[in-house]
Amino acid sequence: QVRLEESGGGSVQPGGSLRLSCVGSGFSVSDQIMTWHRQAPDEAREWLATLAPGGATFYSDSAKGRFTVSRDDHKNTLLLQMDSLNPEDTAVYYCQNVDSSTWGQGTWVTVSS
């Protein structure tokens, strides 16, 4: 069974950083197209970044230059390093296995002073 579990969210001050993790089970993260998304209260879910099996990465305009997607193959984990966070980044962050259309349960990120 394909499953995803995010972690690493929390509260951070503006300008701070967080690293989110998404552990995969039932498949190899390195073999699948993996994405990060977020959803702020009362807003639609927004795509942030994609990591392809060959290592190519793609970012939305809101993520480019501040967020970095990567993976740890030994831990079968997708990562999202987020720097220079601001209050507009407050949202629930989700990872997705695109090939199986599987989503994790999400992890909250709150950016506030």
C-alpha cells in the first residue's frame, strides 16, 4: 500500500527556516514523480515544487529562490527546505506521489512574530 507521511511543520518567525519531510512507504520515492503543495485557510491548494526521478526540479514562482526540494534515498524521504519564510507561507503543506495520486495527511506551518 502506497502511503506518505509528512512531518517537520511548526511555528517559526518571519525570516526563519523549516525543513519538511515526507516519508514514503510501499514504493520508492526515487522512482516516482513527487510534488509538494500547500493550502492556506480558505484558499485553493497550491503547487510548490516537483522532483522527478532523474533529479530534475521545478518550482512555482512563490517557491523559487526560497524553497528547495530534494530527497534522501536511504530514508525513502522527500524533503522541502524552506528559507526566508514570511506570514504568507502559513498553510498546511502536503506531499504527493503523482504516479499513484497519493497524498499525505499534511503538516501545518505557521509563520508569525
